[in-house]
Amino acid sequence: MVVLFNHQILTEGLKKDVKKVGLPVIRFHDLRHTHATMLISKNINPKIISERLGHVQG
């Protein structure tokens, strides 16, 4: 099953939700960086973080 997402719908939903809970509005892509930072702060192995973010060593 393939599920397609509309970027605008995701972005507007994110804005609405973060405003509702009183968090600062950030770009959807910034969640990726936040996720990586949180993993680093928990001393997760950098290789695992890289794989989780979809980085490929070529």
C-alpha cells in the first residue's frame, strides 16, 4: 500500500499542533535535526543515528 502525503497539509498540521501546545513553530525538516540532536544527547552510536536519518556512505 502506498500512502502519499501533501507537504502543505503536513506543514500546516505541524504549525497548528505546536502552537496548540505552546511550542515554537519550526520547519518540518527541522524535526530531523531535533531528532538527531536528541539521539546524540542520549549517547546513541553515531552509526545508528546516521542509518536512522537515512544517510548512505558511498
